[in-house]
Amino acid sequence: MTRIDPRSDIKVMSKYHSPQVDVPIRLNTNESPFDPPTAWLHDVNDALQSIHWNRYPDRSASKLRAAIAARHGVSVDNVFVANGSNEVLQTLLLTYAGAGRTVATFEPTYQLHTHLSRISGATVVSGDRREDFTLDLDEVRRVLNTYSPHVTFLCSPNNPTGRIEDRAVVDEVVRTAPGIVVIDEAYAEFADWSALELIQEDRAVAVSRTFSKTWSLAALRLGYLIAPTWMIEQMEAVVLPYHLDTFKQIAGEKALAYVNEMDARVAGIVSERERIVAHLGALPVDTWPSGANFILFRPRQIGALVVWQRLLEAGVLVRDCSSWDRLQGCLRVTVGTPEENGVFMSALSRALS
Ligand SMILES: *Cc1c(COP(=O)(O)O)cnc(C)c1O
């Protein structure tokens, strides 16, 4: 049998994955530690009975998009939905990036921005964040002026650092970027400001959101983009027909009826995050301010891999970022249930002693 090589530009790509290890306490992928509301499960169960399974879904997902639009006070024509915000971003890149075009990122940031851009065929140019992981406007201007990227990615709060992008800096990027500015807001519900307020018809600015984190629905694979209507229209022409199944459209729409429950969970996770931050403050680790549901930290005296292994032996899996560019020696922990966080904190104290 003849093996066929993939595209030469894909051959060199490393696969993006987060190791899934079977341990009692998984604090490595920033999911919600809680189940979605039981009432939502009942709603979805009822809805299952009335789906016309023999028919293609509503191609424009109009009810789901209307519910999302209502939540954010925008028009349904400002909303694009897809299978996770990853597919949202992929569609955006297929529409505006691709061969011969350039995408800018500021590192360290979410690795999939680079990965998806390269798969689209685009060239990725990267600027550096400062030592404290904030954006440096001079560096941003250098990248924008040198490369005139067609798409510029920001991420707020930024994964994996947890830092919220500074509002004035984002304003400035939006003013000076020559192409589209995408702000990935997968963790926006934990943050104190959102770039949604920057969306205007005459501005090439888009904000992506997901049901995977705050909504406790990572299994559903649902995300969306809020953007000017012309962008939504152009992306609709690129995405696969009927890409969003009927079940998902209903499940997502029903979830939006539980905003209060979601807000309460977010508040609980934020207070747990502050409890962990206080604990880390008394240990020999460096940390950075987090506006998300995870915390990046760097052990000062013991190697990150040793600490990661000791935590694993205590039944706690955290994300090892220590081999990633610009994150030498860093680990990232997702905020879990109060019990899980308690186990993590005492295991970390022991691991560091
Ligand atoms: C988790 C995460 C996402 C979520 O992607 P989905 O495809 O919606 O699950 C997107 N962006 C960032 C920065 C993330 O951390």
C-alpha cells in the first residue's frame, strides 16, 4: 500500500493535545468542575422527543442565534455559531487568513491560534509579551507595522497566563491593526471587562465566546462569534452547510435560560480562585494575576516536572507548560470544586517542601 504524505506545510506541525490521564482530580483543561443545572438536563431530554431527526437542521440556527443576540444586546445578524469556539476561529481563519496571508499572535498565548492559522495555510508572525505577560504597545506596533497582518489575535483573559488584556491597549490595537482583530474571550465571564463593547459595523473587530468553560458544557462543543454583520455573512459562505446539528442548537438555546445559575457558579469559582491565590502567595512559587478560572505558577526551588509528578502521585493532574516557549518552569492549575482545591493546595505544599 502506498502511503501519501500530507501537505508539506502540515507535515512539520506538532499535534495539539492535552494529555488525558486517568486521575481522581483533573485540574488540567480549564473545564467547569460542576455539572450543568439538572433542570437544563430535563429541558433537553424533553426537547429530544420533538426533534425531526429525518430532517436537516435549521441551517441558520436562528433560535439559538437569537437567544445569544438577546443575551449580548446585539442583532441576530451579529452572531455566528459553530462547534466550539475552535471551529468559530477556524472558519474565521479560512475566510480571512489562508495561503499568502499573515496572522499575528502575541506569545505566550493560546496555542490553537497559531495551529489553526497554519492549517489554514497562513504565515504566523509572533510578537513577545512582556516578562509579566502584559502586552507591550511598542512591540504590538512593531509587529503590525512590519507585517500588516490580515488577522491579529488577542486573548482576554489570556490562556495560559490568566491575565486580562488592558482595555486601553486593546483600544489601541483596534485603532492601529490593518486587518481583523479577534479577541478570544473563552473566559470572559470571569473578567471585569469585555471587548464586546468595541464591536461596531464599521470596525473589523470580532469577539469569540464558548459554552465549554463557564457554561459547564465542554461536552456539547458549542461556541460563537459576535462581529459586524458583513463578517458574519462572509463566514456563513465558508462554513460547511448544516454544520450545527439540531440537538446542539436546542441544547445551547435552553442553556441560555440558566444565566443566573451560571453567574452563581462563576462567583463561586472566582472566590475559590482567590483562596488558591492566597495559598500560593505563601509558597515559594511565582504567580501572575488571574482573571480566569485557572492560575499559572512557577515553582522557584524545585523543578516544575518534579512538582507535576508529585502532584500526580497525590492524584492531582495539572497542566505542564514548562516546555512551552516563554513559559519555562511553569505549571497551570484549573480551579476545581472546593474539595478538589483543598487536595491540590495541601499536595502542592508537600510537593514543594
Ligand atoms: C478553552 C478555550 C477555548 C474553547 O474552545 P472550544 O472549542 O469552545 O471548546 C477557546 N479559546 C481559549 C483561549 C480557550 O482556553
